[in-house]
Amino acid sequence: MYTKGEDYCPQAGRVQKIVESMLRSEIIVINSPTYCLEMSGQLKTLFDHLGYLWLTHRPRKEMFSKIGIVLSTAAGAGANRVTKSIARQMFWWGIPKIYRHYFHVQAARWEDVPEHIKKKITQKTDKVYLKVKSNIGKAKPNLKMILYSTSCVKCNNQTPGT
């Protein structure tokens, strides 16, 4: 169905509301808890619905100036892997600047997270805020993104930098 267009998806009404919101934003923040060393199933399903936005399919030029922020927490291990996977999806959408942050919180509930970890999370979050704030409107696609998007057959002049 994806070859016919995203409007033919049975979930188009729900998915396109999310896409419209993403296209209007300057920053896209995606967070997933770590489940069995991966992102949540619901988030993976959303990414599957958004595969048509990939640089090699039908990229949107609106994505080529956005900033992405990827977050994940884990009681144990795996959060780094989750943020890499989510950031990879954002790259394929054409988002040129992506910040990844993961936290091993050693607890299942925020109330049980040790204070020294909460303090570290706050410090890292403050640093990311300053970096993101200084880069709004400055993100530009890199050569790799440009090359991938030019290989797209149905891009309709949606190549980065054009």
C-alpha cells in the first residue's frame, strides 16, 4: 500500500495528525522506555507507519531543518541501544541534528530513582537544553542525507539543500 501513498493506509487519519504536528515543529522529541533491550512496541509501530517519509522514499523538505531529541530510560541495560535505534529513524526522515540521551535509572518508578542519578539527569538535561536552544534554525542536512535523498525516485524536489 505504501507505494500508492500514505493516504491509503488504514490508519492514515491517526498517523497524519502526528505527521502534520512533526512537520510544523522545530524540535521533535521522542522518548521510549527500554523494554527487553528495545523501544516500546507502540513506538516501533509508529515508525513502521512513517517509513514512507524516509530519505529513500518520499522525504519531506520540512524535516531537513529540524532538531531531534531522543531519550530513553532503563532500570538496567539497553537504553543506549534504544536511543541509537530511534536516532536512526530520525536520520532517515532527514533530521540533520539529533541529540541522544539515555539514563540507567536503577528503578522502575521515578520515586525510587537514587538522588545522585536524578541530579545527573537534571544536569545533562540542562546541557542539552542550551545546545538545542543555540542550534534552533541552524540545522542543515549533511552530505550523506543529500546523497540518499537524491537516490529517491519519487522525491518531488524534496532533496535537502534545494
